[in-house]
Amino acid sequence: MSDTISLGPDRTENRREPTRRTFLRGAGVTMTLPWLESLAPRGAAASTFAAAAAPKRFAALFMGCGVNPDQWWARGSGESMELGRCLEPLTPLRSKINVVNGLFNKHATGVGIHPGQTGNILSGAALKKGAELKGGVSIDQMLARRQGEDAVQPSMVLGCEQPITGYHETNFSMAYSSHISWQSATSPVPMEVYPSLAFDSLFDNRGSKRNRSILDRVREEATGLSRRISAGDRAKLDEYLTSVREVERRVAPMRDDKAAADARAGDKGRPTLTMPRPDNGLPEDVREHMRLMCDLIAMGFQTDKTRIATLLLCRDISGLFYPFLDVAAAHHGASHDDRSKSYERVTQFYVGQLAYLASRLDAMPEGEGTVLDNTCLLFINSMMSGSRHDAGTLPVVLAGGLGGTLQTGRVLDYRKNGDDHRKLCSMYLGIMDRMGVELDHFGDADARLEGF
């Protein structure tokens, strides 16, 4: 069967306007490409079409067990914004972030520690204890439902730590500690934790040739496309293909590790994910794991394969270790000494993942700005202090301006506002408004966050 290529924006009769997508197709693979201005619809000005068609995107990055509260602060605005040590990785992006202080999640207070503070971090719903899961649809899936018809892949739901089962001492299911993305009140979205499988999903990489380079399978079509586009688009295409090749190179050995882990698990008669890292096939180096997942989200956004993503960097009650940070305890244990230099380094490391993804998106030109300018990245934790399990206020950072609809470079402080005026879900309503999803209420909120 011969390979095919789509050399123009995809059109569907039910769409009111053409999309920006261009595909390369090969044997068992479909590669969605970045927006190429020289392939704008005939008769349309490329710059006008790019500005009008630039999609808005949302991604949430989650870190569990709190932050170092002493060094979680910001003052000032724009390029002169001062950042505490936990937020220092965001220094180059100060004009494109918002540090939001004082928000809280009402139904995560007064319910006990950990699962009851995490399972509703993106929904604001009251959670049910016991064997039956019950919460609410998360903001990412609410957006995916409304925007999914415009996306090839409605959402990416990724994680860097496997889910755990059982029940916490508070009688909440540990499923609440392991998932932040919920497709219904009773069901989390299955989370992909293996970079190789996430890569294959992004490129529809399947079949007997799955282990062969996807770039080799679309090489002829890519060469033909390169001849038809402008010099500027050719440079953009070459840069993208180089990036794909680099990620593919890093993912390839992980595919072998996953296969070996499945074989070991089969010999032992147990599910692969119940085995400890790295026996379960997950990357032993969590730095590489997190960077790869951020790279895949960046590619998904760059190519408009998806517009919605969540990344569970670590779950609540995390067991991840950080020898490269000179931290002896596992994440959860380290969080109980959250004012220490060790946990300051842990917090800074996680903020660094947000900074990495934001910087990747900010390096991708789109219209008159960048992909980050049309995106909202949310970094959030289910509590401020791990030693006190305090969810009375939450650490929140946003990056990106959602197509100019969200002012950036600000420090927003709601700590002195009454509880009705500092709801996390009020911020979610404002984000959804800007993305064309207007709801009367969401979670515990029926009003938008003032000044947001």
C-alpha cells in the first residue's frame, strides 16, 4: 500500500472553517505537522489565517505533597518580578506568568489528608469515601468535551508515576491520590505513564513496523512537502523533524525496557505496574521521564494534534527519589520537612518542569507570537504545606496568555479575600470562558474570580 500525504489544511464538511493541520502518512504511522503558513487556504492571507485559526490550549501539571512554603513567593510585575527560590526557574518567563496566591478548594478542606485533597484538584467536587468512587469531571475533560471535536486527540493524560490501589487511613480510595483527570464522577481517565506508548499514541505508531523510525517511513513524503513550501516553513519543518528524531532516539530504548518488564511480570504472574521502578519498565531517571513527557505535550500542542493535556509529575503520597538533588528521603517523607533546604530543591525541580515546557512552547513561533502565547499552563499542588497537610491555600502558577485574553506578568493575591472570593473553581471558570466554554457553575463556584 502506498504512503499518502495531505498537503493542505484538513477540511471537514461539519466544520465552519478549515483547520491548520497537515499530515504525513506512512506505513502504520500518521505524523501531524506544525502550522505551515505557505499552506494557508487558497485566497487567504497566511498571516490573517494564522492569527484567526491559532487554537487555545490548556495543560495542567501536578506535584503532590506541598511545596517549600518559605521560598514560594513572588513580588512585583513583569520583567521586574522578584521570585522566591522555589520559583527561580521561571525567571526568564516572568512577563508570561501569573503567580496566584490564596486560592483554595473548598471540598478538599476538613476531609482529612492526601486523597481527599487531591482527587478533586481539577474538579472542585465533593469526593465520596469508601469503595464507590464519586467526584466530578475535571476542567481538562470539560474542555476536551467541548473542544474535542476540533482536535485529532481530545486530550493527553500523562503521568510520571504509576497509580496505586487500596484505601487511605481516611477511607478515601487511593485512586483519588493517583489521578487528577476525571472523565466522569466515577471514572478517572486512564493515564499513560510509559513514554514509548505516549509517543506511539501521538504519532499513531502501530503495527509490525512500530520499532522502525517513523521519520524513515515518511521520508519520501517529507521530501516532497519540503519542495512545495516556503523557505521559512522549510526551516520550521526541518526543526520539527529534528526534534521528533531526538525524542524518538530517547524513547526507543524505553520501548525495549517496557517489553522486558512485561516479560518479567508475566513470569511472576503479576501486572507490570505493580512492580517497583525500574523493574516495571519506567525510566529509572525521573528527570528524563518528566522531560520526555513535557516534550510530547509540546509536540502535541505545536502540531495541534491535541489542545488539552494533564501531566501528573508525581502522585500524592509519592514514592519518587531524588539522588541527583542530594535528597535522601522519598518524596512523601521529604515533604514532612517541607521548610528544609532539601525540599526547597525538590520544589524548585518541579517548578523547573513547568519552566521547561513553557520555554519549549515559547520557542515555537505562531502568528505574531508563540504557542505559549496561545496556551494556559497550570502548575498546581493539592496543598501548600506537606508537614501540616495544609490545603487552606494552594500554590498556583499560570504560564501563557491564551491568545491575549489572559493578562500575564502579575502576582495576584487573594489571601485576604473571603472564602467566596478565593475559590480555585472561580479561576477555572475564567479559564474556560477564555477558551469558549462558558458554564453557569463549576465545582463549588458559580462566579468568576475577581481581577483575574
